[in-house]
Amino acid sequence: MKYGLNIPSKGNLDFLSLGALINRLDPGIIPFRKATECKIHVSGGEFNCAANLADCFQLRTGIATAMVNYPVGELIAERVRAMGVKPFYKHFTHNGVNGPNMATVYSDQGFGVRAPVVFYNRSNEAAALLKPNDFDWNAIFNEGVRWFHSGGIFAALSDTTGEVIVEGMKAAKSHGAIISFDLNYRAKLWNIWGGQQKANETLNRIVENVDVLVGNEEDLQLGLGIPGPEVTKKSKLDPDRFFQMIDKVIHQFPQIKVVATTLRDVHSTSHHSWGAVAWIDGKTFQSPTCELDIHDRVGGGDGFASGLFYGLLSGEPEQECVNLGWAHGALLTTFPGDTTMASIEQVRAFAKGGSARIQR
């Protein structure tokens, strides 16, 4: 046992995510009201972790999710294959008019003093229709799964998705898998059907099953209702507010062995200071800090989580786990799109203090 976790040493899948697949339309630095063209990125917080772990870190990963049989679904499924992620789909048939749909997220990149703007079209989303018994968890976990992951964005989609997460986590626990959850509190999503009170009720029921929790002090306060220092919109590199809340988190959820988050100080849309911290089995760890020139900030947090998970799955020293997450999250913001284009060699080099000098 390491980190207070009994991580299985073997499995046909190192990592399995449960969540929603989406397509993100990105007009670059042009605001949508003036856009004439967009790039399409396939994303989803839970998928991003599985894709990063497969493509960069060369682990065997899977995704349990909804898939719609129409061209947008085919586009997304192609990207799942390209990233090397094994799908476990609940299939839905599009009626040719109004769905069910694969959700669309609209997100320009902003520039300088102009912040990015994110809005959604998740109308009649197939993933929100997922309900308990849609997946044969015993068949999936009987294949051997070392780690099971989900997140707060999927939990926020409907009154059934949280139940699917709890069902999957209980099955994962019965088969010996480690369970992680990224709180990813999004008020816009929760406000559609239940607000913060429903979020607290749902997320607390989920986190009762969790071994490894990802979330900053705002996620902990707003998502779980845990009191703490005043939440501000501007994230700082000082980890004190985060560490002040850990005792309360562990008192409420004593089975949790790891809590981690990124630290981001936003100077402008394209310039951030970047760090990460973690509490691992009673000890605290902090990454180095670096100055980031941002190309695309979306997915940086998932990049951190997947690097951290890789370190834990690989048995790295605790500080190295945090540094790998910090380095991968930083590198991910230098690429277009939501999933990684980094190599594990690049991540390890940066985690050890690498620079942007040309590699020959």
C-alpha cells in the first residue's frame, strides 16, 4: 500500500472514466458574435483524462459514455479511437430533428485583457439521459480495472447522472479499483435543474465513495458546502486557503487519501502563473511555479489531474506525482484543443525543471 491507497498492480484497463463526450467549437481569438469559422475539438472533462493517459502516458484507458448514431457522434467516436481510448457506449439514435444530441460547447480563446467566454448547447443531450443499469458494470470491471474516475460536470447534467456515478463507483469499489472524482463545480449547469443545494446533496453522496479528490477551495465550498475562507474569483498561488480546508474535508470524508488542485494566478488571458498542490495521506506537497504563455487554457486542469493520476498509478514519489501533474497541465495549455499533444519525455523533462530552449 502506498499513499494510503491499495492500487491494483495489474488490470486490462489502467483507467476507466465515466462522463459525457462533447464537441467544442472554437473560433480562436474571435468572439462568436463576429466569428466566420470554428475549429472542432472533441472534449469532456472525464474523457480528457482518459485520452491524456492513453496518448501521452501510454496507459490502457476506457470511457463509459453515451453515443448518438449520427454524423456528430461519428466525428466524436473517431477522435476517441484516435486517442487510443476504449469505448463502452450506450447508443442512442438521432431522430433527424431534435436529438438526442451530442452536446456542443462554445468557447472562444479571448486575448490579453479580454477573457474567454464559454456557453453551452446541451439541449436533449444523450449523456444527460443516462440512468442506472445502462452499463453492465460487472462485465466491465471483470475485465480488470485499476482506477475509476468521474467528475462534477457529468454529475450536473441531470437528476440521473449522479446516480449512474454512484452506481459505477460502488461497482468499482467491489472490484478493488481506486476511485477518483474531479469536483469541477459549474454553477451554470447546476442552476438549470437544482442549484447549489442539489449540487451539495448530489456531490456529497458521490464523494462518500471517493479515494482521490480533485478540486480547489471554491469547488470544495460551493460543490460540497464545506465552509472555508472567502471565495474570490481571482485564484492565487498561495496554497494556504486550500490547505486550511483539508482537515474539514477529511473529517467529513475520512476515506479520502489524496486531495489535489491547480493554483492559477491570471495576469491576462494569455499570461498565467501556474502551480499545483496536493495533500497525500496526511502530508502536503507543492509544485514549482512557472509563467505560462497560454495558447488554449481549456483542459489544463484535466491535464494536471491525468499527470497526477499517472504518477500515482506508476508508484512515483509523492512530490514527483504532483510535479508530473503540474508539468503536463502546463504543457497542455500550449497546444490547441482540450487533450494532450505532449510526449511523456517532454512532461518528465519539464517536471524536472526543463525549459523552452530548442531541443536538437
